[in-house]
Amino acid sequence: MDASWVRGLSFVAFAYFLGSVPFGVLVAHLFDRSVDLRAVGSGNIGATNVARAVGKAAGILTLFLDAGKAIFAMALVQMFVEDRADLWLALVGAAVFLGHVFPVYLDFRGGKGVATALGIVLFLSPVTAFILVVLFLLVVYFTRYVSLGSLSAAVALPPMMALLATSRHFVTLSLAMMFLVIFTHRENIHRLLAGRERKFGVPESEPAGDDSPS
């Protein structure tokens, strides 16, 4: 195994452990030390549950941190790995995404991956990220279902990446992320089909579950 492979695999391992950092839990604790994010609301560690538990500012901060950890990990690869750069970018993106969804620090029970996926796509193809954000916002605006917006963006990701990205490795990564985002939203899908999913802006007193980027 040559030095470039050792370096690349080292970045993949680093990306997984970075992706595993539960920023939602840390931010919620920073804003309110009495809050155990996994014991309130949906129990999810993502931005939506943080916003519900301790406020919108904390939710926005979590969103940026969860997207930012993907951007940071991939920027390191771009700077220090030259051979097969597209392959290593895709592998590091997959590792940081898997770290967020299955974090080693939280017994492999993490977030839903939307914010981290956004960071990955933003780094690989800013135009694709912009289109998906617009799609997400339109779906949420017309349906008021954040989860449906997330799922719509996830399904649109592979074809958009195939049209706009420069590497087949990025398309493969986008397919993997799409399937995992659908998997992590399986309970939301059941609630959507049953008409029990919470709409954006519905008071906490009304029934619902977690619906959103995380």
C-alpha cells in the first residue's frame, strides 16, 4: 500500500470520527445545561429537535455545524490528497455522513443526515446544492411538511448530481446518501402516509414527530 492510500484512508477514518461528533447534543447543552436532547421532543440530535428544545438560534447553529463538518473534512482531502482525488472526496463524504447517522459516540444512533448531506453536496457541486435548497423550500412552502421537503431533495439529488457533477464517484455517493436519508426518515414517511406528520409551525401541543433537517 503506497503513501497516498495510507493518507487517504487516514482521512476517511478522521472523517467518520468527525462526522460522529454530536453537535446537536453539544449545542443544546451549551444553550441549556439542563436539556438532554435525546430525552426531549423526538429524541433526535438534529437541528429541528435542537430548535424545538432550546430555540431557533441553537437550531441554526447546529445546522451550520453539521454541514460544516462535512465541508471541513472534504476540504482537507482536497488540500492534501492528489492521487484519485475524486474517489477520496467521495469516500470521505460517505464517512462523515455515516458518522453523523451512525455515530460511535452515541451508540450508533445519530441524526437523519440532511444537514451533513447538504454540506457534502455544497462542497462537491454548489449549483446542485442551490437547486436542492430551492426545491426543499418550495415543497415546505406549499405543503408545510419539512420531512417531505427533505425527502424530495434527497430523491432529486442523484439525477441532479449526474447532470452537474464532474465525477461518477460523486453520483455513487449521492445514490448512497439518498437511500440512507430515506431510511432515516422511514418513521416520517409512515406518519405522512397516515396523515399524522407535524406541519411546519404547528404548536408543540399538537401530535407529531421529528420532521426535519438533522
